Amino acid sequence: MTWPPPPAPAPWLLTLALLLGAGGGQAQTAPTPSAPAQAAPSQSLPAAGATLTLEAALAQLAQAPGVTQAQLAVQVAQQNLNAARSALGLSVSVTGNASYTGPSTTTGTDGTTTAVAGSLGGSAGVQANLGLLPWSDAQSGLQAAQRNLTLAQARLAAAQGSGRLNVYQQYLAAALAQQNVTLSGQTLALRQRQLEIARVQQSQANATQESVLSAQANVQLAQAAVQAAQSDLESARLNLAAALGRDLTGVTFSSVPPSAFALPDLAPLVARARTGTVDVVQAQNALADAQDTLAEQERNARLPDLTASLRYGPAGSGGLSASLNVREGTAGVGYSLPLGTSSGSGSSNRVVASVSGSYVVYSPAQRAQLSAAQAGVTQAQLTLNVAQQTAELAVRTGYSAAQSALNALPPAATQVQVAQAALSAAQARLGAGTGTAEDVTAAQLALAQAELNLVQARVKVQTALIQLQNAAGGTP
């Protein structure tokens, strides 16, 4: 949202301009007076550069280092997930081996010697493996990759929310400081004019030295306020430049918070926080890892290390084969062709089946590992409960802060109406000859200050709402 076009000059603005212009050489040291807070901030300062809107600043947030790093982490996690999904399919490989046996001689029982010729053997084949059972490494890797992607996405949302909040805070701080520079300059001009009037009255014996010193102190305070406002503007400008990674020298800020706000429902925010914040996702992943470790230890304790194989082919080697490893949850199938002089091509094919395995009957170390895995699951569950409670507390605290900020808006708006009524009364007294131009000027500045206070209250509401969304895991 940007400031509306400045309204047509009101009569009291002309009075303010005439009064401040009559301040002489002292008034010339103050910044050039401009319209009150209703005018666009981009017109309050000299046009030394381009105007930056809040929307344009937020559009550059994607290039922020923290957001870029989180985006790259999401891309890497997505690639790892795709690789894990591909690993669930068949893994096909080519196999082969070669061997050579040199010539030898054998001696029979009758003492005769027989020469045995050398032989060249080997095989070539193809092998396919598949993670068949749910606890295979491929399935576990897929689940871990999915959890890592969820965590990377949560971190990206947190980085975007944090960067968005930082841009909002720094931009609106710069916009407020920009208005405050103008208002403090107008106040300084008024205080200088009042000092000049006090000195003239003292020369005419209508004012005391105390009145002059008091007016001089007001000028000094106003000068300090101008310097503080300029320093705040420069600080906010530099902080925003650091957040956006660009030079903002001479840039003016034209956006202000909206005038109306809506407080979101608390229940959906709590539900999102208990499932989607970074700390909760990390705790969920840790619990899932602990549960996987416990399941693995339980399988090692209950299931035998069993491998079944089946081969159909020549008596020596080769042919079609299949195998299943129960504990690892993998299955394989392959075919190999014997090669060389010892391939046994003349022998008939037959079926060869085998089963091998082992089962741990007694192992204190295995029991200790199982107990440690169970304790790990319990600890991870407690950590998750604490993370969820902490996330819910942060949301409820942010919701309360947003409510308090919203409740501060009506009084601030009422103060603007009070200041408007006081300005109307001062103008009426001036018209009736019972008031002074300084009274009107002071009322105008009081109105500008009340309007600035209202904008500050709206800034607090907007930042509180963004902080509330960040506490719930970012904007949905």
C-alpha cells in the first residue's frame, strides 16, 4: 500500500507556511517544511533518488543469502528423494569372472602317471536386485529422504518468514523515520520562531529571562530531535540495504501499513505450529529415526539371518538363479553362462536349492542395543512433545501480542480526532482574534504527531501479525 496523493492545501497549511517563513535567518537552518503526515513520504524529502515501495522490497527477498541457501537445500533434498525413489526399482548389473588352471599330473594306485591338461574357465551373466520387503535399505532410504525434504522445506519457510519480517521492520522503520525527519524539522522551525518572539518580548519588557531560556532549551531539544530522526532514517536505510543486498542511498520510501487488519483464527495456527515448525519437524524426524533403529534391533533379535537361493543350470555353475535375504529384505535374480574348457556344456541341467542362516540364541550385547533403542524412542517422543508445546506457546504468545497491538489502534485513531478538533478550535480562536498563529501551528504539529503515532501503531500490528505467522511455521 502506498501513500495517497497529497490533498489540496488547506488554509491552515498556508498559515503554517507564512508563520515558518517569517522566522528569519534562524528558521532557515531547519529542513524545508512540508505537509503533515497525510502527504506521501516521498514528497517529504528532496527527490534525491528513486522511490522504493514495500512490494518492490519484498520482491527482492528471493535473492537474500539466507533464502537462497535454503532454496538450494530444498533442491538437494528433492534430488536425493528422486534418487531414493529410483533405487526402489530393479538394479541391474553385469557380472563375469575368469580363471585358469595349469596342467598337472596324477598318479594312480598302480603307479601309472597321467597328464592332466590345463583348463580355462569363467562365466558371464547379468544380475538384478530389488528391495522387496518394507525394511530393506532402499525403503528406509526413501523414508529418510522424504523426511529430509520436509525439514528442508520447513527451513525454507522459516528463512522466508524471517527475511520477510526483517524487510517489513526495516522498511517501515525507514518510512516512519522519513516522516519523523519532516515533523521534527517543522517542530524545530516553530521552536526557533517562538525563541525569536520571546526575545522580542523581552526587549519590550513583556517577557522574562526565564522565558527566553526556556524557549532556547526547546530549540536545543528540537535540534537534537532532528539529528536523532536523521540518524534513525540512515540506520534503517542501511539495515534495509543489508537485508536486500543493494545500495539505497537517496532512496525514498512510499509505502505505509494498511488501515485495516484481520486477526487469524487461533486453532489453525496452533495446529500448523504443532506440525510444521522447524523444531517440531526436526523432532519428528528424530523420532522416526529412533523408531527405525528400534525396528531394526527388534528384527535382528527375532528374525534369523536367513538366505534362500535357487539355481537351475549345469551341475558345475551357471544357469538361472534367484535368492532372498530375509533380514536385509532384498531379492535377486540372475543368469550366468559358463565359458571356457571347464564350462561343463555336456552336463545336463538340474535344480539346486539351498538355505543358509543363523539365529542368535544368547547375546547380552544385542539385548543392550535393543534396550538403548527403546530408550531412544522414549527420549525422542518426549523431545517432540516439548517441541510441540513450545511451538504452541509461541503461537499463543504471538496471538496475544497481536491482539494487544490491535487494541491500541482505536485509542490512536481517537487521538487523531482529538488533535483535529484542537486544530479547528485554534483556527476558530485565530479567526475571532482571541488566538495566535503560533497556537495554530502548534495544533497542526500536534495533529501531525498524532497521525504519525497512528501509523506507528499500525506498524506494530503488521509486524505482530507477521511474527504470529512465523511462529506458526510461515505463511501457508
